[in-house]
Amino acid sequence: MRSISIRFGGYFLVMCFVSSTTLADASESDKLRNRVTQFYMAVQMGQLEKAAQFVLEDSRKSFSSAGQAKIIGFNINSIALEEGEKSAIVGTTLKMMMPAMAQVFDVPDSSRWKFDSGEWYLDPGHPPETYANKQKEYYYDKLIARNKKGSTAPPAEVKFDKELVDVGSQAKGKVLQIKFPFTNLSKDSIRLEKVYIPTLFLKDITTKTEFKPGEKGEVAIELDTTTLFRGFDQTFFVEFQPIKEMVRLRIRGAVFDAKDIEAAKANKQ
């Protein structure tokens, strides 16, 4: 493999080239990385007809560049072969520039590639499932269906003892461990797939992730109060598979300097 670095303003754009003579000995992941590299290089250079040759034939007519933003660089972060190894999810960071702006910014992206007729092709018709899509399907759509009058929607298969924990007033600098117990109401085993935490002061420390029918478990969260002051109220979601459920959990409380807490105690005496 060889690469060329080009300076663009304050950025270095790195273009990677993989020699075609090495592909026969490369793993499928390496072959896919080479195809993805060639695709984005063609898009970056505005060669959309060439880029379309890396797209599944059924989707080539609808293929177009991403909005009005121009890709001026890219990085392939991850390649994960899916079950059967006939498709894969590719994670990238695209360096974009809007024509009306002089600012370059990074955009995280993911795409699905399919192995077809002995080669890898971008499959824009079946994009990877995103967090937003999961949240809508697994939580909001199910919540609306279950609350609808006369609903016949199946009930939730995970039951939390509590979905809100109020930690009260805490001294700044404390690290708290908060637990949300739950029960698997499903007839089958389930797994805790992921805890989606949107903030740095909360951390998922859950250990066990597989639960048999009727088995109890818990989501464990670490709360670091170092960066907090006064009232806070944070929600986050927990995903369970294969039942396709998401549960909304919430932590709230207030954080004060130790001297403020002592002063408040003194005023009460």
C-alpha cells in the first residue's frame, strides 16, 4: 500500500492506494477496504460516473453526491462483516466542505456494502440501522401503539422496577453508582445490547448482559458529579435484543460544593 498526503489549508488529506497485485492474497476485509477507498476517491474527485461503478447495479440510477457538501477527504474507521460475510458495515469519517462556507468539518458516516458476483458494492438501498431509527421503532412506535385505546399491541417484555432515580443533593466530586433493576418477561432469553448515554458524566458499568426467561437483571450506571453544579436531569435509553425493545431511563438530582451544603445545614440549625 502507498499513500499521498496533500495539505489543504490546515488539513492533510491522505489518499491511500492498494496495489491490485496484492488483492488475490488479501482477506475479504482488505478487498472491501480497497473498494471503499476507490469509491470515495472517485467521489472526492467529482468522478461520479466512476464512483457509480462501485454501487449495486439496481441503485446506480439513483446514486448522487451527498447534498451540496463536497468531500475533500475521508478516513475508513471500521469494517464489520455481517453474518454470512456477504455484507458488511463500513464506518467512515468524511471531511466535508459546504460551497457557501470556508469551513471544513468532519462528518461520521456508516454504509452497508454487499458481496455480489465476486465483488463488493455499496448498497445504498439498505443502509445500516441508525440509533434514531431504532429509537423510533423500538420505543416511540411501540409506546404509541400500547397506549392507543383498544390496543392489541403486545406488552413490553422488559419490566423495570423504576425508570427514574432521584439522587437528591450531592456534594460535588462524588462518584455514585446507580442501579435500575428489571425482569425479563419474555418467554425467551434476551440480551442487553447497548446503553446509549449522551453525556460524559454518566458511564455504563453494567456487567451481565444475557438473561433467561423470568430472570432479574440490572442496568448499572456510574455518575461523576465533578463537572455538575446545581440541578440536572438526564435521560438515556437501553436497547434489548432480539425483542427489539428500548427503555427510557432517567437520573436527576442536584450537585453543590461541600461548603454550600455545610452552610445550608448550619442555616437549618
